[in-house]
Amino acid sequence: MNALLPVRPEPPVEPPLALLAELTHRCPLQCPYCANPLELERAAAELDTATWLRVLNEAAALGVLQVHFSGGEPTARKDLLELVRHAASCGLYSNLITSGVMLDAASLAALAEAGLDHVQLSFQDADAAQADRIGGYRNGHARKLVVARQIREAGLPLTANFVVHRQNLDRLPEMLALGQELGASRIEVAHVQYYGWGLVNRAALMPSRAQLERANAAVAQARADLRGRITIDYVVPDYYAARPKACMGGWARRIINITPAGLALPCHAAETLRGFQWPSVRTVPLGAVWRDDPGFARFRGTAWMPEPCRSCDQREVDWGGCRCQAFALTGDAAATDPACALSPSHFMMADAVAAAEAEAAAAEAPELVYRRIRTAALVK
Ligand code: SF4
Ligand code: FES
């Protein structure tokens, strides 16, 4: 921290780099750490094709460079091919974030022909039985192995995404080996984020410190072995970090998120914050949302920050961390992210880690609460 840092005027609002298009919350899998909200949208509430096409036009006009088609499972949308084709015609780089289980060689060839640029395929584990248990989908892992090869045969670059937690982290070396075997150009090792479904299941999923240290060593080794061939993205989980991550690259700085029903958000979890009325792309053009919406402006830049962030030399590095995590843990979205060791609420992270250590030592893990529309009603 440096108390002498001058307070600089906020720079003009730059366009977002990426649009995260959450096409649907429908998904055949039921991962207990899903990034979707507890309150899942039903198919009837989803934006129609014409609105998505208009949103893609508006995104390109706003200066967006990339569109990430996500969900739920985006391949559950019958118009995915049309949306990909339109994104390409607008000059947008397109990435499909998928579980893969609904894809096959023909649909992948069609997506490649339509102009899809990249596929990010998620895995629940390297062990088939464990992966199917966590995903709540029988034979899903075997299906993903086939689809990974079909992605490469369609000429599409592949990122293999592994979501890690206490119940699979000891198999990280096998996951890194699997990513190589599948011909991934990038491997993403993503620790569960503990809000939404992840927070509901935190006691069952939080890794122990010893596990984390072994995982860090496995990643360091793989990075050394694969240097120049495969990029490995890896972020230490917030609960064990001394400083928070720059969530979304900073609030309303890099990414605009559209929910299946058309709400525009600065991050995928912003609906969990109390006191915000998020605009709908059904009625408000994307450019107006980005530039003028008060919710987007609320935590943009540094002027909103309380101490210790306000005078901290990291304030334009991590942008104060994650607003949704601050709200989920402290009830105040403007609080310093408790992941930061300088936060007065940092003890909450230490308490959760201590509880995780105790749970890890216990004979049986708490039962998982799977992501289902029915269970969402139960955990509210
Ligand atoms: Fe500094 Fe705030 Fe980031 Fe902590 S969260 S490192 S206090 S800017
Ligand atoms: Fe909303 Fe981090 S998930 S700001």
C-alpha cells in the first residue's frame, strides 16, 4: 500500500474485448460448482434468434472482438450454427464453451464451416467414473474423449478445461497428461469459484493446503515440460491467495455478459448482488448498456474503492478483486474482496480453509448438491 499515490481522474470508457453469450441454462450435466446462478432460466424465457443476431451486430459495432458462446450447454440451442455464422460475418472471433456431450463429427464440421474459431471443452476429471459422478451424467467422460478427437479432426483448436477441487485435485497430473494426449493447444486448470453453486458445495469441494501445494508443483512441472508447445492457464484459488484475482479483468472493463433471458451484466454472477436493476438487451442497445448503465459504472475503475484499495498500489492490477465474492461473504458488494490479505474480512477465507482441512480429514465428504432446477428451489 502507498498512501501517497495520487487519485487520478477516471479514463474514458473503452469498449469491451469480449461478449460472453450465455445462450441457455439448459444442460445435460449437473456439475455442483456450475457458474450459472442458483435460479436457472427455463427455455421459454430465452432470447430468440433474431435478438441474438441483433446483439451480435451491436457487439461488433461497439468494438467487441470476441464472442464466447456459453451456457448451460450452448449446443442445446438449435440456432447455434446460425449464430456462429453471423458472428463470423460480423468479424467476431468465436469460441464455443461446451461440455461436448451433444456434439458429433457432423455438427463439428458444420460449426467449423460456419466460421467457429475455437472450442473449449470441459472435463470433470481424468478418471471416467469420477468424472461421470461429478458431472451427474453417465458415460459423459467417454463421450468427451471421442468429441475431443472430432474437434481436432474438424480442424478446430482445442482448449481442454479441467475444473479442480478437493475431490479430483490429486489426479491433476493425469488431467494434464490427458490434455496433451488429446492434442489441446491450451490446458486450463480452473479451481472452483466459491459463489453460487460452488458456495453451496464449498465444504465438499474446497481443497486442503497440502493438496494445493502438490497441484502447484504438478502445474510448474508440466509448464516446464511443455514450454513452447502447450499453454497452461492456472490460477491459485482465492481462498489460498494473499491478493485477489482481477475478476473479469476488472468490473465492466473487458467483458459484457448476456444471460439466456437477455439481461446484460458486467459478470456472470452479478445477478446475485442486491440493489441492482440490470438492463435487458431486448430494450436497451448494447452500446448504451456499456457506456451509460449505472450498474456497469458502479464499480468501474477505482473511484468507488474504499480503503485499503483506494490507496493501494495494486488497485489497477486486481481492480479490487471480485464484487460478487465480496457480497457473498460480507453482504457488501463495495467491500474489499476478503481474498485480499489487507481486507478486514480476510479471516473469513482462513476460517473456510480451516473448515476444509477438517472436512478433508473426515472419513466422508458432505453430500454434493447437484445443479438442477429442482434443487435450486431447495437451496434458496
Ligand atoms: Fe490492494 Fe484492494 Fe487489491 Fe487488496 S484488493 S491488493 S487492498 S487493490
Ligand atoms: Fe462478479 Fe467476480 S464474479 S465480480
